Amino acid sequence: MTTYNDDEQRETPGWLMPAVVGLLLMLAAIVAVVLTIRPAAVEQSMPATPETAVAAGSVESPGVVHGSVDPAGPVVQVISHTEARAYFDAGQSIFIDVRSGSAYGEGHIPGALTITSRELEERLRTLPEGAVIIAYGDAARPDSGQRGAQIFMEQGFPQVIALEGGFQAWRDAGHPVE
């Protein structure tokens, strides 16, 4: 074993530094290749455009954000607070509040169920023939009621409409709230 005095320096071989740099460059190249190249089989199985991906059902529509209307989804009829009040007075509808639970707790249309209600499924199962589901959101996310209606339509409920302006339009018109 060789011992060195404090005054002597141990020399590194001249080939070590280029070898380390070369290995780092090769590692960086491998990482770049792995991250940027997809296998041909995966590429061929993917739809060519976002529109064909939506049509193929493999992805949600482009631009669909939580609470926004899905352009590829079913068309939703939107009604005014006055028309919604007529359904309310006739008793042939169920109002579904698609806002957050805390917003529902601060005020909602009388008899409306929050989307998170435990009794929602039972109430939907026992809807009388011809009853209408009216989904509503809030003015901060104006499309949320329509998106909620789309989701119910996609679940097989045929008569679903959305309240234009959401809870705020209903409340501001002086209709009853709880």
C-alpha cells in the first residue's frame, strides 16, 4: 500500500475525466430518446386529432373543463327562472343542485337535492312518469348546470333541462329558497 505525505498529491489518470463526461452525455441521450420517442404500435393506435379521439370515445372532448359543457355531449335545453318556477309549482320536477355542498348549505331551491345527497339515487329511481330533472349551478360557473344535465342525460334520464343563470337567477327573481 502506498502512503502519501501531506505535501504529495495523488494524480488522477488522464482518461478518467473524459470517460465520466462521455458517460454523462450517453445517459442524457438515452433519457432524451426514451422521453421523446413512442413505439410505432402506440402511435398507430392513437387517433390522429383531438376530434377523432373524441369521436373514438378514447378521450373527453377538448377544452372540457370541470363544470363546462361538453361540446360532444348531448344538447341540453336551457330554461329561464320563470319557466323553472312553473315546473316547481306543478310539482312534476326534481331540482338537482350541482354546486358544492357548502354552497348548497348556504341556500338552495326548496326540495332540491345536492349532487352529493345520499338520497339522490333513491329519488331519481322513484321519479313519476313524465317528471323532469332540472339541474342548476351558479353564476360563477354558468355552464355547470348544463354540464350536470348532460351527465344525467348520459346516464339515461331522458327529460333533463338546465336552469339558466343558476341559483342566483332563481334567488334574485324572488323565488323561494331554503
